[in-house]
Amino acid sequence: MKKSAVKAVSALLSVFLFITVLAACSSNGNNAPANATKAPTNATNAPETEGATNEGGGTKLGIDISKPVELQFYMLGDAPKDLDFIQAEINKMAKEDLNATVNFNYTTWTDWDQKYKLLLGSGQQVDLIFTAEWTQYQSYAKKGAFQPLDELLPVAAPKLNEFVPADMWEAVKIDGQIYTVPATYKEYVTNGFVWREDLREKYNLPKPVDIETFEQYLEGIKKNEPNMTPLSMNSDVKTNLMDVFTSIAHKPIGALPYGVGVDYETPGEVYSYWGSDEHKEDLITMKRWQDNGYMVKNVLAVKDTLQDQITSGKAAAILGDNPTRYNDTVINLQAAHPDWKLGYYPYPLTNGIATPVHPIHNGYAIPVSSKNAERALAFYEKMVTDERYNLLTQYGVEGKNYEVVDGYYSLIGDANSNGFPREAMNGWAWRNPDFMLFDKNYDGVKAIFDELDKIQVPDKFTGFAEDYTSYQAEKAALEQVEKQYLYPLNAGLVKDVEEGLNTFMEKAKQAGLEKIQEEYKQQWLQYVQEQGIQ
Amino acid sequence: MKIKDDNYMKWFRLIAFVVILLTTLVCLFPFLLIISASFTQNESIIKDGYNLIPTVFSLEGYQTVFRFPKQVLQAYGVTTIVTIIGTTLGLFFMTMAGYVLQRKDFKYRNFFSFMIYFTTLFGGGLVPWYIMMTKYLKLTDTLTVLIFPGLMTPFLIILMKNFIRSAVPDEVIESAKIDGANDFTIYSRIVLQLSMPGIATVGLFLALQYWNDWFTSSLFINDPSKYQLQYYLYNVINAMSFIAQMGAGTGVSIGDMPTESTKMAMSVVVTGPILFLYPFVQRYFVKGLTIGAVKG
């Protein structure tokens, strides 16, 4: 009896010992790194000690700033090397203006979508976070992840409220309320043909302006440059090939999912593009391209980017690329092969659909977990409308990171040695057209933008928020079918197009295509009607 | 009879050697390809594909990896520290746990074993884990968060328990006790000495686990100076492909990134050091594999 009691006690003791060792280890570990972190921890301590001395600093503001706060600012991507210094400078000003300090956090590009979900879902303090249509702004807003800003804006950020045009505020509304502050800088991400101008001149080929002339160019390259692949393509034949192809061959309102078709001119009419004669003809064209050798046979296994294939001289044309990225390709090419030249022809000049990016494309929202919504919005106003904040967070320190030469932005040193290259904080959302500085190289893009400005038409598609909760299972099944049966068709690898298309349609219908299209159509028509889109 | 045997053995050996040699070559081939590709110019990889001997020799892959040498070295440091501390502490805890759990006089051993086993089947999932670490334990941006989660891996505890059970007979423990050894002495002087193969195996698993870990960094570390090596490098690749995809460039070119050769150079940089661990642990490893068999 006694012996077993002793044993039990000793067992218990060893458990305790085990736990304390564990605990001690974790708390020790906790202390050491805490001392090592420089900027962020200091920043938390600072306001508490200085807060009292700084009262009534900003009497003009309609919000209470008597209590010091620390704002958690979240952006996607990687933090620039000089961020600590920039943050300290910003904090000096923000302390004075708003009695607030800010901590700039970055998610990195690794698994950013998962982290984004965790930041919004875990309830940890996040005061400002980047939003875009590709971060699912619409569905997060619908689910109530962000605070509505309608009432806050005139109070906390009157200047910002006026700065952003009313139609932009209108455009970012979800269910009648504003959840994000949109960026006001206008840019185009519409596609255009990219080709090797030097080769085109050499063999006297037509200038690609539509699918027909583009195909003639490809044919010419195939004949004259047997070692080159005419068309640069990779395994993502959905986005890089079919979506782009349909956007120039037809006039779709946007890259619609599930094979739904809506023409730009007639948003109220919805049809099924998949399985239609139009679809079949497009696939036959793809097959012809594949048969004639414009694309490589193993295109579904290629992982290289389209641009890499051009700059390495492997391929001679990209079906469609946006002006900014085209400009980057030009710069890269100039460095590697100065004697090669590229040509560009924007689709909108052919089909008339020159849509600037939708205001949703870049924005900042205040998540529900924020306890300092007023201060966060006031701070964001500073970032956008105050030149000191804006220039510092977009371009770094003048004289150290950049200089202004003839009105152009000029990086000091190169991207490897400079700790803060242009827009290194990924500040796409708080760009202010009034303060923006451009590199000389960017003139090419601006010229294209100017041309597109003349024929600008509104983006009717991006504001639409799809709610797929009712057909989530079908959606996943359909994606599988699409990869298995449609991708080979897209790549032109199926011998009998008609039969292949029939098989795909049959499988897609089994997966629930009709239900998805019906639901999607209803939601879309409702959106069109509510927004009064014509 | 004897001659025949010898002949037979000769042939057997010859065939065995040839087969093993071929298998080794097959295993080695991809690795050689990686090394070769890491020294090839990126443009040439895209144009000509992979070759065993670089078509156009270039160090640009390594240049990109070591673009910011300070950061890479820092990441190396973090990973090394985490691996060493994590493996040492983890081995200590897990051998103790394994030892206690296999002692027949520990009444609740089945209950505790079950509890440990239970967590491998049912877990809270990612979000609760994340909330636990960030909100309650407040471990964001500490080295602890990189070490802590791996310290008590259920699978390794069970492995350790079984190793100890088969390596240390109860009678040994009993006799040690009669000689006046207390529980800790038995653990440190007898159990640890006898289960060296097991420790080596578990240690290797654990070290690999810490060395290859990037996910914890990805979730809990915001401060770039505390990134683990794997995460730092993985992130370089991701940033490159993302920038290429987004077309977020704004006129200031970051230069044509040699994606393919960088990936290969990274693999070499990352696998190199841990490769050296194998020869040291291997002899224990072999023993560990046979120990159960001898006992029958």
C-alpha cells in the first residue's frame, strides 16, 4: 500500500517536473528573442510613456486622440530592407499628428492566402489590411470580415472622403455599404499582342492586330525560324490561352467562370459558351495552332513563364499581355539582347473594350477585430493625402533611396544594393496620382495608357460578387472535370474536337454544370439589375 | 562442394554489386542533374532543357540565392540553432516519455499512451492552433515558436517507447534497482546507453523535421531576421514567380530573375549540410533496424 502510494507521488512529481521544465523552456525562450526584436517592441513601449505629454495635438480632428494607440498595418508581399527606418520616421510624424504609432507587417508571398484567412479569422488585432478582387474582397465583405466605413469616413477622414471620387465609393460598395478605401490611380491591365518586331521586319510579316493577322505572323515564324516556337505558352492553358483568346476573338464582359458567356454589349443576356458552336470553332482553331506547330507538343507540362520564353529567345510571341508587364519584358530584353525588339498592340484598339482596373482592384479595409477604427482610418488618410507620408512610404528617403531627375524617379544604386526600391512597400493601394513619380522607362506604358484613355469604357464585371455557397461541391467537381477534359482540348491535343467536346460536356453536366450556370446566371442578372448596368 | 559454393557466392556477389551499383546510379542521377542545372545559365535551361554537363556555365543561380548574403547566413544560423536545440531538447523529452511509458510499474501508462496517440488522430486543426500560439502563448516572432511545436512528436514518442521496450529487458531495470539505482539513474545510465540505435533514429527524424521546417516560420514569424533557411529560400522563389505573374512591376525592373537555375542552386544549398548528418548516424541506424530481429 505504502509503496504504491510513494510510487504514485513520485510519478506525479516527475510529471510536474516535466511540465515545469517545459514551461521554463518556453518562458526562457520567450524572453531572449523579445530582447532581440528591435523596432516593434520599442514601438509598443514608446506611446505609453510619452502619451501624457501629447494632448490636444490635433484639435482639427473630429475624433478623440487622447489615448495613444498602436496600429497593426498589414500588407501582402515582402517587407523592404529599410522598412525599420521608414517605420520610425512615419511613427515620428504619426505620433505628433494622431498620437498613434504604426507597425507595418508583411505576409510574404508564401501561402499569403492562408495567412490572410488566418489574420481575418483568428480575431487578432489587425487595423488595416489590403483588399483586392484577387484577395476575395467581395466575399470577405459579404461575410462581415470588415467594418463598414460609411459613417466613419466623414468623421475620421474627411479629406480622404472628398479625395476619392463619388463614383469610386459607389463602385466598391458591397450590399450598399463601403468596406474598403479604393486607390484612385487609374491603370489598365487589358491585354495586347506581344511579338518580336525585329523578326517581323526581317521576314516582312503582317503586324498582328487581330487573331487572323496574329496567326499569319505565327505561320511566318514557323516557316522562317524552324528552331523557335512561334507561340509562348505554358501549362495554364485556361488563363493564358483560352481566356485571352476569347477576349480578342469575341467580346466577353470579363473572364467568366464555368463557361458562362456574357457579351460586353449585352450584359443582360447570359448563354452557355461551353458547348456552343462558338466554343467548338475556337477549339478547332486551337487544334490548328497545335497541328501547325505554333505551340509545343508538351505544352501542358511547361512551367516557364510566358515572358521567360520570350527573353530567352525560345518563343516569338505572346498571345496577350498587359502594358506594364510588356514594358518589363522590354526592359529585361534590352539588358540581355539589345539587338532584339518587341512590338505591342493593345486589344482595346481592335475590340473597343478599354476598361481601366476596377476600384476594387486596390484598397484598404479595417477588419472587425480592430479596436481603433477611427485612428486607423485617420492614419490611412495621412498615407494617401499627406505628401510627406506618401512619398516616404512609396519611394523611401529622397537622396538615400531615390532622387528626382527632370521630374522622373531615379533609383540610387540598383535593386540589390538599395534597401527601398520604388514602391517597395507594395503601396499600390495608397498611390496618389498627385504625388506619383515615374521612372523614365515607364513612359512606354504611359503612352499606351494615354491611347487607351481616349477609348475608355467602364468595367462592368469586376464589381460582381459571386456567392458559391449553394454549389460549392459541384464547383469543385467541375474544376476537376475541366482540368481533365477541357485542358487537352484547349491545348489542341485532342484528335477529334467534336467528340472531345461532347465528352467534356457530358462529364461537366454530370458534375452539375447546369445547376452552377443557372445559379450564377441568377446572381449575375440580379447584380446587373441592381447596379443598372447596360 | 566447397568449390561450387565459392563459385555460387562469386556470381551472387557480382550480380548483387551490379544491381546495387545501377540502383545507386539511378538514385544519384537526379541529384547530379540538380547540381548541373544549378550551374547552368537560366536562359539555357529554358531553351535547351536540363543536361548532365552545363551547356552554358553560369553562377547566376547562386548569385541570386546569395543576393543578400547577410540574410541567407542569418537564416542558416536560425535553422542551425533551432535544429540543434530542438533535437537535443526533443530527444531528452521523448526518451524520458518513452522510458516512463514502457515501465510496467507505471499504472497509468496506457492512459497516457492513449492520450498521446489520440492527438495524432484528432487535432484542433490549423486555426485553433494558430490562435493558441499567437493569442494565448504569444509566441509570434520568437525562436521558441520554431522549436516548441516539434518537441513532443507523438509518432516519435511511440517509436521511442517501443525501442526502449525491446532494447532494455525488464530484468535489467529490476536488477539495477536492487543495486540501489534510482529511476533517473536507471534512465540515464542504463536505458539511454542501451537504446542508442533508437535515439539515433529518432534524433535523425527530429533533426530532419527541424531542418526542413518552413511552415512554422510562414505562420508565426514576421521578422525577416528570424526566418528559417527553408522558408527564406522558398520565399525568394515565391516572390519571384509572383512578381512575374502579377506584372506588378512599375518600370523599375528588378532584373530578369533566373528562376530555374535559382531553384536548383537552392536545393543544393539546402540539402548540402544535412547530407553530412547521414554518415554519422548511419551505423546506429543499421543496428536499430536489426535489433528487433535478433530478439525474435
